[in-house]
Amino acid sequence: MSFTRSLIAGAVVATLVAPAAFAGGHGGNPAVKARQSHMQLYAHNLGVIGGMARGNVEYDAEAAQAAADNLVLLTQVSQRSYWVPGTSNADLGEETRLLPALFEDGGFAKAVEIGGNLAAAAEGLAAVASDGQAALGPALGPVGAQCGACHEAFQQPNN
């Protein structure tokens, strides 16, 4: 086999093996990892705005607007592949805190409704995020309420 063919064959093998090695080395169910990452993005952006709303961080209109706009965008990302049967804590144990209630009668419809409410609340927050610190708290409340509603219904509490 020529050097060029050996090099190409090696590259092909590496291309085929690398994704499996990466996935194996990072463990966990891909759907669970995706939804946990999505929730971390929510938390990060809420933290930016929450810090400003509480006065723990100096108000910055540009940063507040960017975080609020990010929340709106996050509500628009399709999460269909994150919330699949077989990925609750009853199925995967401590890997996730998702309760099986999401997959029971009416659970998914309730989650979709809460998601729609969250999207509307995020849009309300984005509409006032650059209006000053005083505008953040009242607009942040409805966002937090929707996050809480979903967590209460579908997330195992921390012990």
C-alpha cells in the first residue's frame, strides 16, 4: 500500500472511530445531555438578568437585552429530541432528575403549555430589558414562575 493510501485509510478510520470514542469517553444519554445543556443556557442568562434585577451586578442595558434575547431564542429551539421516552430518572437513575410524569397521560401537553407560557414571558422580559434595572424584576417574575411550574411538575427535587 502506498504512503498516500495508508494516510487516507488512517484518516478514514480516525474519522469513523473518533465520534464513538468521544461519545464513549463523555458518557451519558445524548438526549439527557442536550436538555441539561439547554437548561444551563437558560440558567446562565437568567443569572445575568437576576443579578442585575437584585442589584448584585451593575445594570448594563446591553447585557440585559442580550440575555433576555437569548432566553427568547432558547424558547424557540426545538427540544423534541431532548424529551424522549426512556430518559426519565425511572429509566436512567441519577443521570437525570426528569420525572416519568412527563411521559404519562397529559404530561407532555402540560409541558408544551408551560413552554408556550415561558416563551411569552421571555418575550415580555425582552421587551423591557433595556428599560432599566427597575423594569427587570417585574418582568423576570413571570419567567421564573414558568420555570418553577415545569420543575415542580416534572423534575425530582434536589435532596
